[in-house]
Amino acid sequence: MKGATHFIELYKTGNESELMMTMLNGIRHLDTSTEYTKTDSNLKTIAVWFIKPKHSALLASHDNEVGATVIEKVNI
């Protein structure tokens, strides 16, 4: 994925039925993380999810005519 800033890695341990997942990591740690599972005979990488956050915000304003607060989600 172009522009990914984070990743999550899924790997299995020596026990075939046990799957583990890393926490959200910065993309700069990708090589270190996958290299570690390559060199450790008890670990095997199954999948890596690349994540590119979509920045958004909530805008709130009060409409006096209606007497209600309007909340709108916008992408930045």
C-alpha cells in the first residue's frame, strides 16, 4: 500500500494452533519485525496489514432556528 504509516503483523508460534498479533507499529519497524520472525525458528509471519489512517474531524455548530446542535463528519 502506498503511503502506509503503520502495520500490524500476524504470526504463529511453534504451536501450530496459536496465532499472535502485534500491536499497531510504525512502518519504520517493519523490517525489524519481519526479520525477527524470519530468524526465530519458533515464529512464522502469516500476514501483515498495512495501515494508512484517514484523517477526519467532527464539526459541531448550534442552529438557533431549529434549536439543535448539528454535528458533521468531514475528511481532512
